[in-house]
Amino acid sequence: MTMHRICALNDLADGAAAKFEVGKHIVAVVRIGDQVYAIGNRCSHADVALADGDVDCDTKQLSCIRHGSAFSLETGVPSTLPATQPVPVFVAEVRGADVFVSDQPTMHAASPDPRVKRAQP
Ligand code: FES
């Protein structure tokens, strides 16, 4: 996993999302104050850009603009339907005046949804 500088912190509007290409991934990056978060840009319900959605700074969630599912910026897990699967989460850091994001997710949409109990093999 490599961290990539994507922009200056001041290039990100507070409480809003922006789309960046990091390695082979398209990532929605959100700034809340001096914190930054990065999740996969594609909604897990349909092919819609999460960076076009609204940020809830209090709950640290990004809502899909099409049907309103709200995804945690920390876990990628949606808290509201219709989406049921998480989106990938990337490491995002502020280093000095710059923002860095990992080119590999820490959690991926293919990972089991932690809310779903699975049968043991
Ligand atoms: S396309 Fe995102 S919730 Fe439906």
C-alpha cells in the first residue's frame, strides 16, 4: 500500500466531498474540520458517484444522491437502505498542509457485511 498526495488540505471544502483518482481506484474524499476521510466513490447499490452526495459532519456519513443511503466515512457501512453492502475504505491522512490517501482499501466491499451473521463452514 502506497500513500499518494492528492491535494492540499485547503483545496478541500469543509463538510463536502470531492472525487480523486488514487492508483486504480476512484475515491470520494471528505474533509470535516482538520480530519479527512476516503471511501470508494461508487455506491454499493448502483453506479452512482458518492462524491456528489451530502456530508453529515455530526454522524460522519456521506449520503448517496440517488436513493439516500448514508455510508459511514469510517467503516464504509451503510446505515440506511436501500444499500446493504459496504463500500471500500481508504487510509486518509493530513501531513502538514497536504492530504494523502492510500492506493489500496483497508476494507473492501467484498468483505462480509458485519451486520450479517454468516453460517460457519
Ligand atoms: S444508487 Fe446509491 S442508494 Fe441507490
